[in-house]
Amino acid sequence: MGKKKTNKFPRSQFSPIGPPNDTHQEEEEEEEEAGEVCSPARDLLEKLQSASPDVREFACANISKLVQEKKVIPSFLQKDAVRILGPMLLDPSVGVRETAAGALRNLSACGGYDVCDEMVKQDVLTPLTALLRECCTELDANVVIPQKQKSTDKTYVEDIANEAINLLWNLCESSSTAVSVFNKEGLLDVCIQCLRRFNVNVELAISAAYCLQTITEDNMELLPSLIPSALQVLEMLLLSSEDTTEHLLLRTLVAGTVWNVKSVVPASSQADTVNAVIRILSETLERNANQIIQRLREAACATPTAETETEMEEDMVDADKDGAPNLEDGVQEAAHKGKAENVKNDDISDLLPVLEKTEFIDNVTVDVCMKSPPWRHLIAKMKRIQCRALTCLHNLLSVLDVEELGGPATLQALSQHLTMLVFSHSELPKDSEFLEAVTSAIRSLLQRMASQNLPQQDMSAEQLMILCEAGAQCENISTRVNVVAMMGISGSALAKGDGTAETLKMVGSFLLHVATKDSSLVVVGEALDAIIDVFADGEEADKAADQIRLVQALKTFQPIFKSRIQKEGKGNLTPDQRLVLDNVKINLKRFIAYQEALAKK
């Protein structure tokens, strides 16, 4: 919950319009454009009141298409589209129900958090809950509605349930109120009932699994509802063995759900549950996305059909959707669990293919995707896989012992791998998400190597400086914190050696610049903390500090830092962040006093 996810529906782009010749012309064009946008909204919403179910279904279907254009959404909201569409979820016509649910689903997916929040405020959950309960009853009774079947031979009730579950997922991911309604109305039963039909309708089961994986995250209120029969359904899915991409995705989502609710799993089943989750995650991670894309592209070229394109999307979706299990956290907690149970290194070795996915996208895969516009978005998805793999690596390095990681030799190999990853291209990667992920991994590796007194030989001081300077310019605060910490760890190691004063001068100047110039107090605090660690002791550190006049600069900055904490820290910091900064403030005062006392001797 609360994680921003990408839109699940493609949206065509508006053609750019050149600048008008004068202000009057611009105003006229804006009025004409507004009229074009608003007119379809008014017309379609009026058609929803038609006595003809075909007209109502036509209107819902067209609204569903239009709201995929984010620019159009405000015009529908202004005309009370949610309150008008909501009752359509309980329309006598099953066709209208399905298309109305689809329209609301698209509105929630393409409109984002604010639109979802507004939909909840306009009470869309009341008819949605009633619809879901009706679907649950019909699914439970295995009722087949005596109307026309679609070509896929799925009943209308399953199609309606699928759209409704996706709508519920979107709302719960964006609104805590929706989560509360989910808990109080017992909608868990609906999701479980949809999961039960995985053998006959895997698409419906996947939608329910996405919703459950989201709703069970940090939701203590829901845990008492997970009665043994519900847990048995989750266990059944974990142990299923169907060898299709869809079923692998389903098992991966269920594994994420089970991990979220592991506290209610009986103690006698805890070990088996953890092993099942790790097995499924390993199976998922073993899929080679480069090979999948190339294979499917070959198939698409041989038989270019809509079904092939759909298959390609489904093969990639398990590694892309933001509603999928949080593998980074799961790996970290599984590692802790493994330590507690004295799991041998061989038992977690199947997680280490988390590593090959840190590589950049294969050039052949990039060419395949670039040659076909509908496939180009897969490049961004592959980059996301890379970043998540790096985050998983960061978690593993943070929680596992050196021997469990494979010993010093493995750490050295990882150092070489990450150095090559960053500096293998002529230019340093500038993508913000990648920089955050790779600096997190390198920071954890440097910390682990420093704790073992292992030399870091693969990344030179110049390369480290280039990476840290690039990270310091990044808008992402976490990246800036990472590079400051990296510089502090390396500087502390240098301070213990001989002939390192010149390099320590670069380290000190970098950290001092960040401490006095960065806009984030969190980053400033990290930089000051690093300075104290690097220059606390040692002849080389003292030489470098004297040459860059470190103490004088810190003494000048000290009242500024104190003032910033008082002014900026009240509403912008968490209690933990404020506590850290207060400790840094105290340590800075002591550091300056200590250095001044040494100078007088």
C-alpha cells in the first residue's frame, strides 16, 4: 500500500501544439480545446441515463477509452462522473456492469492517487462492495449466467468480478479509507473465492492476488480475518505446479501475500512456508527476461497476432508490476530467518541469481524492442528489474555474514562487478533510480568490506570521487546520503594508512561542500557525521584537515547548522531523523573542541 504504481492501461499521446501568434489566439484555442474535451463527457454521461442497456453499455465503453487520456479526466470529474457511474455497477444488464466497472477501473488507474481518493469520497465503494458480494455469491454457487458466452468461454460474472477486483486494488493502493472499508466489509472472502478459481480462470485469480498482496501489507487489522480455510487456499496455490508464466506470476503474488501475513501462519508450518516462498522467488528470478523477449519477438514476427502481443505482456508482467511482491524486503527478511535457523550457504545460493539481473539490458534485446514501438516500453521495465536486483543485493549485503555471502573472495568479486557496472560505459549512468540502487549496493559492500578490514582495490579514488560527485547532484535524497556515506567509509579506511593526506583532502573538501551546501538536513547530518569519522584521528587525517582548514570551516558552519535544525526540523523530519541530527550537533561540538585542544598542545 502507498507504493506508486505505473498505469496498467496504455494511453495515446496528444500531439504537441506550436506556440500561438498572440494571446487572443491562445485563449480562443484553449476555449475550443476545452469545448472539445467537455462535450464528449457531457454527451456520454447523459447516455448513461438511457432506457436502452445497449446505449448505456456503449457510453460506459467509450468513457473507459477516453479516461485513459489523463487530460480528459478532470472534465468527467467536474460532471460528477463517479456518482453517475457508481450505480451502473448494479445495473440490471451484466454488460453495463462490466463496462462500468472497466470505466471506473481505468479512471482509478490513470487518474492516480488524487482521483482514487476523490472516488472513495464520492462513495464508489458502496456499490462496488455490493457488486463484489453478489459476484462472490454467484462464484461460490458456481452459477453460470444464462446469457451469451464470450469466445474465451468465461462467464460474465467472472469478467465483472475481474474488473471490480482491479478497481478495488487501485483504490486500496491509494486510499487508507478504502483499506478500512475492505477490512470492515469482509472483502477478503471475495478475493479468496476468486483465488479458488485459479484452475478455470487464472486471470481472475491473478487480479485477486494483486489486490491481496497490496491489502495485506502492514494491515494488522486484517490478520484476524485470515482463518485457517483462507490460509489453506494460499497454501494450495503456493504448492501448485502448473508450468505457465501466468501460474508463476500467481504463485509469486501469493508468496508476497503469505510473507505479509506470516505472523498468523501456524508455528508448525513456519519453516515450510519460508522454504516455499524462497523456492517460488528463486523460480521467478531464474527466468531470463532477455531470452523471453527475444523468443516472443521471433514468434510475433512469424505469426503477428494480438494474442502473441498479449502473451509477451504477460511474460514480462511478473517482473514489472509495482503491486508485485516486494522481493527486496522479502529477501532481507528471509536472510534473517536463514541465520536464525542456521541455514547453510547452499540453501540460499539459488537467490544469488538476484546478481545477473543487475546487468544492463542486452544490446540485442534493446534492438528488438526499439524496432517495434509497442515493445519499446519493455526497456523501462528491464531497467526496473535491474534496479530492484541491485536493491536486493544491498539487502543481502546488509544482513548476511561474510561467510554466508561466500567469504572475502565473494566480496572482492562483487566489488569488481559493481565497479564494472558503473564504469563500463563512456559516461556515468544518470538515471536517478539506477543511481539510488547502485549506490545503495556499493555503500553496503564498502561497509561490509571495511568491517572485515578488506582493501577495496577495484574502484580507484578517482572513480569513487566521480560517482560521489554525480550522486551529490542527484535530486534523490537517498542517493545523496549513499554517496556521502560511501565517501565517509572510504575516508575512514584511508585515514588508517600512510601517505594518504592528498586523497583525504579531496574527501574532506567533498564532504565539507555537501555539509554546507546541501538543501536536505538529512544529507547535511550524514556529511557531518562522515567528517567526524574520517578526521577523528590519525596523522594523515590531521595533515589533510589542516590544509583544508576543516576546523575553521566547521566552526563557522556550526551555528548555521543549529539554526537550520531549529527552523527546518520541526515539521519536515521524523522523530528518528531529529534524534540523529541532535546527536550529530552534539558530536560536532565535541569534535571542534577536541581538535582545538589538540592544536594548542
